[in-house]
Amino acid sequence: MLLHINDYNVIESKVVLICQEETEVWINLSDINNGFDGNLCLEFHTNKDRSPGIELKVINNNMHVVCYNFLDEFGRFTTSPVKLGIVDNKKIYIILWSAFSKGLRRIEYTILSER
């Protein structure tokens, strides 16, 4: 089943529950999109010296979305799709939401491509 949202195709959308404040979630993008050979890592870190936010990094041909201080029990999220890169001449994006409460982290993500 292929989902479309306005100008985007939904490549993958998942929910992950983890019993850790700081964690890494690895997504093998090769499995969900034949045009990309690599992984996406969603990292969650606590750093009292930083404001809540995200940072994009490429490490060893893997894309890392580093989330700092996503500790709100009602969740922190991206307010618009975040561009990850270009695959087969189409831009790839992620929308991310995460909440942390009582030792449980809930992560929801949707990976999109241009139509």
C-alpha cells in the first residue's frame, strides 16, 4: 500500500517504544528504498547545556538525526519535514515525534519522498 500526502510519498512510518532516556534507533534505508544504500540513525541525548533541538550529521555514509533534550512527556517534534538528502533525484524527508515519561521513550517517525 502506497500512501500519498500532498506532494509526498510515505516511504515508511513506524512507532518504536524503548525503555531508555538516551538511545539510538537504526533504520536500514536499503530495505525501504532501493535507491539508497545506507542507514539512518535516530539518536536521543540529554545535554543540559543545549536547548532542545535536532542536528543532522553524516558519519561513515550513515545519516544521523541527533535529538537533544527530547524529554517532554507530551512529546517534542519537528514542526515541518526535515530534509535528509536526495535519492534518485527526489528529496527525502523525515517527520519525527518523541515523548519520554516514567522511563519509557515513544518514537514516531515518517520518512517521505517527493512525488
